[in-house]
Amino acid sequence: MEYRYLTNTPIETVQQCMQDSFADYQLDMSYMTAEVMKHRNAICRNHPEFSVGAFDGEKMVGLLCIPPLCAGSRLLEFIRVSKTTPNW
């Protein structure tokens, strides 16, 4: 399992991961096209540079979409608690 920021991940890959994630649910996710996902990401202010995907080889098997304000506050909390700056 490898975790990567979604900066270079096509929206179609993210959309397919969402479709696969809900495949065995009663919930119909067929409406979640790549265009709908782009629109939702804009509304929620999700940014690929702050969001992370879990990959099994080249297949995305999970994701966490994070708006920049949340990412910034989590980073500040990490620095406050650990008293160090992350080395990334």
C-alpha cells in the first residue's frame, strides 16, 4: 500500500475509486461522474495537493479529500503538539 497526494491523479481515477467503494451499497452512485466530482470538489474546496489517495500498485483503493483550511490547522496542531516542524 502506498499513500500519495492526489496532485497528479486524474479526476477519473478518483471517481472510479468512489464508484468501487460504494459498489456493494444500496446507494446508487451512478450520478457521481467525473464532472459531478469536479463540481463537488470546488464547492467543498477540496484540493488535490492536500488530499491523499491509498494505492495498491497503480489502483486507487481509498482516498481522503481535505480542504486546505483543515490541512493547515492539522499541520499547525502537529507542530504545536510535537514542538517540531515536519520534514517534508
